[in-house]
Amino acid sequence: MNEIHISVRALVEYVFRAGSIDSRFRTAAAMTEGTKAHQAIQKTYKELDQKEVLVKTVIEYNNLSFLIEGRCDGLILSEEQIYIDEIKSTAGDISLIGEDTHPVHWAQAKCYAYMIAKERELDEIGVQLTYVSVQSGEQVRFRKSCSAKDLQSFMGELVQAYTPYAEVRTKHHTQRNKSMAELSFPFETYREGQRKLAGTVYKTITEKADLFAQASTGIGKTISTTFPAIKAMGEGKLQRIFYLTAKTITRTAAEETFSFMEKKGLCLNTVTITAKDKVCLKEETRCQKDYCEFANGYYDRINGAVLDIISNESLLTASVIEKYSIKHKVCPFEFSLDLAYIADAIICDYNYVFDPRVSLKRFFDDQNKHSVLLIDEAHNLVDRSRSMFSAELIKSDFLQLKREFKAGSTLIFEHAKKVNDSFIAFRKQCENQAVKMEDSPAEFIHLLERFIADAEKELMMGSQSQLLLDCYFSAQAFVKMSKLYDERYVTTIETEKSEVLIKLLCLDPSFLLKQVKKSYRSVIHFSATLSPLPFYMNMLGGKSDDFKIKIPSPFAKENLQVYIQPISTKYHDRERSKQPIVSMLNQLLTERSGNYLIFFPSYVYMKEVYESYIQQNLHIKTLIQHSQMTEQEREAFLAEFKENSSKTLIGFAVMGGIFSEGIDLKGDRLNGVIVVGVGLPQIGFERNIMKDYFQKTGKNGFDYAYVFPGMNKVLQAGGRLIRSEDDTGTIVLVDDRFLSGKYQALLPYEWSDFVILR
């Protein structure tokens, strides 16, 4: 008999969830507020009463044994009849709660009542729901008396309703574990270095450790990390795999890898979470039940949709989820989140794990302890996490809010005015220049907290102001980040004309990353460009005992010809660098026709060289990247790089952009890469603050803020060229700094035999 472990809450929420998605305004008390409200009720219990009572029961049905567990808030023993007390805190208007407002709450309490009645052999037991306002402490109670016989029937109906889903999941787990045990490495042979990487990943997971792996482009990092994780899952070491990516193109590579293993016999439920705006089926992304039919009644239909898709599909990509979303009329984004909680593997952006504002909060620490994070292109996580842990607000939003509510809510008007006045004071403090403060702006944050409290009340009363909602969430995010503020943060204030921007800037995300990662069994960081490794280990919250591995390129060094053109591409020299670059291109393409990509440190520089080049070379086909390209435009750009083309093509692109990472132009689709400059970020206010911060902590501040992030872009751009054993090509590095010892030390070994162009 197969055993199903399930919590009372999960069981009743599955069976009883109903209603619509409506994101106009939904508030939830902070966990601490909810806990305090519960404790306030429990303190009123008498001496004989009990609180936080662990309960469990076993119910057998259809060859399944359901082990149902939970913790009831209170057991009232001091009255004539024993009562189960289920406490619920709310930030809403408590007077709107009626006896039958929340059937799921009654269901949860009745489950506890059944278990206590069975344990104590009671014929009858009382059930009490206690609602408490987190703002006022006001309470509302409802009571029922239930017979043991009725409770037994109720539990039977619950289990019966859950059984079809449980049977599908049980069948899947049996097939999954069998397929994992039988799965062999899905290629005929390992590439050089691939077995070593896969073995190290497996050892890392087995020993509950973390790994930093630098593995050259083309080695097959995706299969070398997912395959050992799957084998570890098959042995019971893992329950879930998170494959984290920074870009759509690497997400696609992960999907293709899981699909390939599925064709080799793997049975695995894999779900891809795609951004809401990209998968929304409506013209506007408005999750309102009176606008969107996919939001209206979502919870009435979601169980059927989940059961259908997991019964018939295993690789749940955006297109598969869309198909079933239309069939069952459910929101594809929320559908993907619901599927994530039952999936064996989740492919998603970094932010679903690391961003405190949007992370998958329904996963608990005990689940994460049985999960592995596979962080693809981990070098990207440095700047991405710095952004996730920062927050900003602008003056104009609150000025507009003040004007909007001048004739409306007095409280909102007054709060908006006070916040706007604070921005004016910040602007005077700046005197037309950016300002850095070491401390968190405590008084400003206090103003925001008062604004949030009253904005919440206004929104609860049905305000339709989109601006108020936006300001509410922005202020909430700002206050939330202020709770993380420590010596790794600074506050910056910048002005432009009448606009003022205040930012809580996270300079060093390593501590916060470490806090998130420690709840997982293992974390595997991998990239072709985790160089220099000490920098990335430091910035990504690595520990001294973490595993480290460097896998050199498996491809023959002779496949690559490297040239350095030693001219200055520094900002003040760019005008006179244009003609030497154009001349180099002319010579290169005369001697070696084919498909080329040339990368620049900025759009402006790229456009200037592009215009100079096409004036002299109208016969050469050119492409140029522009900002905000759609996915269709990106695909069209890459599609122009055809194999065995008789004509020369040169694509102009930006370092660190969409074409410098993750793209895979194998064979003759790409014959050469030219990298202009050493990729340093533009000298600026925030970067200089980072430089000073790291200098004070004993690091080389300029390297940490500028050199290492810049050279990573160079290595990523150059890595587009050699993707397989048969690929050959040419790399030209355009900058005299590439001949200095510092930059030479950061170049890959495969690039060390270079020729200097004169």
C-alpha cells in the first residue's frame, strides 16, 4: 500500500479552494503580526487548555494510506465540551466575516476535531473558529458541535476528493524513480572534462556541499549538472531540482536537455516559470476577475487543470501550459506557479529563489533542504542579486498622488504631501549633485510605514486608484529592503531637474545570498566565466570549504586564431579609434570571408563605428543590435547567420547584451568574433561607491567594481565562437590594455597564443 504524507492545510486547500484571482488589492498580515495575534488569543486560555497541539491520523482508501498531520492552534479542555480552536488573523475588516465566509477554515478545524475525537474516543466534539484583527485586536468567534460519526464521513469525503490526484502522483513517482535508476548518460561518450564535472556535481549533492564550477564554453554544462542531480534524486537524496537562469535562451537550453533525457527514457515532471507579461493571454496584464476570464473562477477550475496536464504531459513549457490554460480557462502564469509546487524540476529566473519580493514563498525550509539549486551562468547573479536587494522611490509618483487625492482621502493626501516634502528636502541637500549616505533614512522610512498603513485601509475600502496601488507596493518594497540594511548598503540620492530618486543600494549581496542558499541541500554555481574564481566566490556568498573545479576547454587550441589590435578604445580616444577598427575589419573580411560578430562596450560607440563601416562597405551585409529587441527580432537577427553561406555577414552588437551570452551558432554559422574594448562599466556615481566600499574592505576596489565585471563580458562575447569539436574561428581583441599583465592574466589559456596586429 502506497503511503501519502500530507498536511491538513494542504488537503483542505486542495479540496475546498474556490473563487477568482483578483490582484487589484489583496493584503496579508506580516507573519510576525499573525503570530502575535495567535499568541494574544492563546494567552487567554485557561490552565487546562492546550496550544499548538500536534495531531495526526492514518486513513486508508483505494490502496493508498494517507498519513495526515497538522498542528491545531488550541484545545479547549476547561469547558463541559472539548473544543478545537482554529485561530485566523486578518488585516481586513473583521465585521465582514460571517460564519460561512471561509469554508476552508471550517474544514481545517474539523480535520483537527476528527483526530482529537478519534484519539480520545469522543462521540462528540466542539469546533471553534476565532478571527482576530491584527490592527485592533478585535475578535469574532463561531462555534459548532460535531459528532464523531459526521467527522468520520467528512474526512472520508476529503480523502476521496483528493485520491484521483494522489493516484496520479503516486503512479508518477513510481515511474520516475524506476526511470532514474535505469537512466544512463544520454550521449554515447562523455566529452573531455564532462565526466569530471558530472562526478563533482554528484559528489557535491551527496555531501550536502556547494560547488563553484568554471567549465569552458561548449563542454555541455547543462547535461553535466542536470544528469548527476537526477541520479541523486533517484537515490532519494533530492526531492526537487531548481534550474536557475538569467536569460530566455539559457532557459530554452535547459528545456531541451530535459526533453532529450525524456526521449532516453526519463520520466520527470519539469515546469518552466515564465514572466507574467510574456504568457498573459489578454491584451493587458490585468489580473481582475471582471476583466480576465482566465482569472475569474480560476480556483474553481485549477484542480481539474492540474490533474489533466500532469496526467498527460511531463515537460511543462510555456507553450504546453498555454494549451491547457486555454482548455481549462485558467491564468497561465498562476497555473505555472501551482504546477511548480508539485514539479520534480523547476526552470525559472533567479528572482523566483533570491528576490525577497517575488520568491516562491510557498516552499518551506524543510522542502528546500531536499532541493538543489543549479545556477546557470552564475556570473550574472552578482549584478542581478545586487539589484534584487536594492530598492528605490521617485518623487514624481508621490507628487502625482498628492494631486490625485487633493479632493479625496485627506489621510492619503497628507501622507503623500509629507513624503513629497521629504523628497524636496533631499533635493536641497543634494545641491544638484548625487549624494551618498551611510545610514538608512530612518525618518523617511517611518513616513512610508504610516503611508502604507493608511493606503492599505483605503485600498481595502475599494479605492480604484492604480497610482495609489503602485505607490503602496513601491513603498512596501522600500521598507522591506530597509529591514536588510547593514554596512553592506548605502543610501543614494540623485536629482535631475525637479525629479528626485532615493535608493537603498546593496553594494555587496554576498551575505544575503548566503542566507538564502543555506536552506538548500546543495548549490551548484557554474559558468564558463567564473574568473577570477576568488572574486565570484566572494561576491556570491561562497565559503572556504566549498568545492571548486575548473574544467579547461576540451577543444584543440589550434581551432582558434587570436589577434590583438593594440589601440586605445578609452572614452576620450574613441573618435580616433573608429578608422583603425574599420580598416581592421576590411582586412579581416578580405582575407577571411564568413559570418562575424563584433561587440562594443556601448550602443553609441557601436553605432558610430557601424556608420563609418557601412559608408565604405555598401557591398557587405550588416546587422545591428538595437535596444528593446523583441524575441522575434532577436531570432531573426540570429537566423541571418547561415551555415555554408557564400556571402560575408557582420553583426554589430553590444557586450553584455542579448547576443553576447547563451547563443549557440555552431559550425560555419559563426567564423569570427571581434571584441572592442575591455568591457569596463561606464565610470559613474554608483560604481565609484562600490569601488570605495571594496577598497575599504581590503579588496582592490577598481578591480571589483570595474575590471572583473568588464572582462567577464569580454570572455562571454569571445565564448560565442567555439561551441563544438569541429568549430574553428578567429578572435580579434581590440584594445592596447589586452597586452598588459593584469588583463593578460584574466584571458583564458586557449587565447594565450595570440598575434599582435600592427
